[in-house]
Amino acid sequence: MSKLWILIAREYAQVVKKKSFLIGILLTPIFMIAITVLPAMLATKKPATMEKIAIIDLDQQGIGEAFKEAIKRYKLDDSTPSYKVTDIYVMDPDDSIAVAERRQALDSLVSGGTLKSYLILGKGIADKDSAYLVAKSFSISTASRFENRISDILAGIRLKKSNINLNSDSVLTLTRRIELTQQAPGGKVRDFLTMYMAGIVFVMIIFSTVIGYGQILMRSVIEEKNSRIMEVMISSVSPFQLMAGKIIGLGLASLTQVGVWVIIGLGIYSYRGALNVSADISGIIFNPVFITFFVIYLVIGYILYSTLFALIGSVCNTDKEAQNFLFPITMSLIFPIIIAMYIIQEPDSVLAVTLSLVPFFTPTMMILRMNVIGAENFSFGNPIIFQAALGVVITTLTTVLVIWLTSRVFRIGILMYGKRPTLPEIIKWMRYK
């Protein structure tokens, strides 16, 4: 029994004496708070600056003016209005040409950023609940505010027109809440949940590919290092060739996987007319611009992170040691998922643009933004296309730098055994000629 306690004490001491254990104690609660509280906070985030909106009133009953007055109650932290109605266009709903021209002009203002959104109040809105909010992206808070104010206005109109003696069902019908339909410029209906889930799915594909193949690469390096096979192999090839061969070999395996997906996607695309795929989903998976950048970012992200996994494998002697280095990599890949709720609501904000140009976030963050904005051509005049191309350049240059630094460490790390090197020792290895 005493021997058992000695073993228990030894295993316990080996774990709790490590810095990684103490770091884990601090970071794990922070991580749990980040993935539970932060998304909820971002989901209900209120506008930080005044949003300009316009109104097309096709009902011609003064609902546009009433709505303009109703939203004056919403204030920013500095007490300035949260929303400014720039224009109210009271138009004849039967004049379809004039309405289409007005929508086209407002679409341009929304796409150019002059307007945040515009509201369409349809003919007979009190009976048909025909209201649409057109914007490039949608804030949950703003949509909820607009729905509440329009519902209150319509309920007041219905009650005013109703008889005095009403049963409960009639009251509920008259005061029912309106569901504000959300559209992108051009009239395409966008569903928030579909946009959110589609973005998460594509980010998870990148995450699973990078983590899956990256860990295979890391374990391969550790196993061959411990079995001394590595020493035999570097007698025939240089350490850089060895590292590059491992990364490219597994990279080709991941590309084969992506290639199969693309072939399946092309097959589905050719029969898309016979499939009952919603416009929201088909607008994403059949968008050649989005799919092209997704494949590019998948490949670049794989090479960047696989190189880091090769670096970890070269300086560690066991899987247990390597696990201590995986947390930063995992967090950098999961971080976009944590703040996805904010990115989808504000894809053009300064924070979203800045984070999407940070090389280690670019592959996942840029895909989230492109999924929401939905660019349909490769024009560099479109800001998201220019930023996506700039992200490819920045991430590629960063990947080249990481490969160079890793190759300096890899050539020495694969021949070192016993004690794990410290950070100063690793930096010293990079400087060796």
C-alpha cells in the first residue's frame, strides 16, 4: 500500500509542480467564462455609434413618421440618439418602377456605408405584417428594438379601428408582434441563424483540419525522435527537407480531402435545380468567391499551424510535454468562434477588420466576415475582397517567416533529448549558424 502512495505522490507532484498546471488553473476559468458569457454579451451588444437609417413607407398611413418618433427613445452612452432617420420616402406601392429605383439607390448607400440600413413598410402592413429591414449585417439588439416599436404602432392602429367589446382572442390578434424580415442589399432574404451556423461550420472545418493533421504531424516527429529514426533520416536529407516533407505530405492528404469535398460540391451544384436548398444556404455553398477564398485560407492556415506543430514536436520528448504548448494554438483557432456573434452583427467594424488581418486569426475570422457580407464577384473595388486578398498576402508572408524560424529550431531540436529546452535556449538555437 505504501508503494501505491509513493506512486500517487510522484504522479501528483509531477503535474502540480509544472508551470503549465498553474497557468491552467488561471486560464481555464477565464476560457470557460469567455465561451459562455462573452457570446451572450456580444449577442445583445447595443450600437456604439449613431446609425443612419432611411424608411420607405408604402402604406402611406404615417407609420414611417410614427416609427421615427418612437425610436428617439434609444440613446447612446453620451445621450445622443442611437438612430437617425435621414429620409422617409412615402411612395405609391403600385408604382413598382419608382419603388425599384428608390431601393436600388438605397442599396448603394447601404453597400457604401453611408446608411446602416433602411426599413420598408409594405402596403397593408397592419394586416399583413409586411415589414423588411435591409442591411449588410444585422444586429440582434437593433432588430428587436425595431420589431417592438413597429409592433406597438401597429397594435395601436388596430385597437383604434376595432370595436369596443372584444374577446381575448381578438385582443391578442390586434396586439400581435410583428416579425421583421431581414434582407441584404439587392433584396436577398438573409436569416441570422443560417448566417451564424454556416460561418461556424466553415470555421470548424478549418479548425478540425488544422488540429487533426497538425497533431498527427507533431506525434510523428516525437515518435521518430524518440525511436532515433530521425537520426537515420537526417543522414540522407537535411532537417529542413525532412520538416518540409512531413508538412507537405500531410498537406497533400488534407488537400485530397478538400478535393473530394469540392468534387462532391460540384456534383451537387450541377443538380442544384432539382434540390430543395434554401436561398440562404445555396448563396453560401454555391458562391464561387467564398469557396475560392475558403480553400485558400484552409491551405494557408494548415501550413502555418502545421509548421508550429512541427516546432512543438521537435522540442518535446513526449506527448505529455507537447500538450502544454497546444493551448495557445487551440485558443487562436477557437477565438473567432467565441466572438462570432459580434463578427456576424458587425462584420465591417474596426475591431472585426483589424482582427481579421492578424495572421493567426485571418483564416477563420475572414471566412466569418465573408460569409456575412456575401461578395459575389472578385472586384477589388469591393472592400471585403481587397481585405481578403490583403489577408492572404499577410498570412503567406507570416507563414514563410514561421517556416524559416521553425527550420532553425527543428534542425537542433530533433537531436536533443532529456530535459525540455527553455525559451531562451530555443531563441539561442534560432541564432546558430
